[in-house]
Amino acid sequence: MGRLRLTPAQLGVWAAEQVTPDADAFRISQLVWLDGEVDPSLLARAVALAVSEADVLECRPVVGDDGVPMLDAVSAPSVESTV
């Protein structure tokens, strides 16, 4: 995939984080309660499938030599899930 341009929304988030790097405004987490029995191996497979279909999870923002921020898939860490 290489490097991709940021969308206007991603560029806005990147710019805001440059101004206030310690702000938590764009760090979002979510807790999901699952009622009933959960098959850990099936849940792990579902998470792995979702991650495999979301290429952006394999990207990280980088600033190119020209100063333009982009998404870089080449230097991204691998995404692992723990269930």
C-alpha cells in the first residue's frame, strides 16, 4: 500500500495534535459488554477478520521529507489482538 495522503478529516486531527499533543480529544476507546457465554477463539477470529479488513489499522501517520503528513503502511507496526 505504501504511503497515502491524509483525508481532510485526518489532516485536521493531525494538525490539532501538533498544537496540543497531550490532548485526549481524538483518542477514543469503547467498552462493549457481551452478555452470555463468549467463545474466546470465535471472538478472536472475528476481531482478526475485522482488523484484516480495515487497512488503516496497519498505517501510522508520518511526515514526509516535504513536510506533508501521510499515512505510511510500510513502517507500521503489526496489529495484534488479545482476547
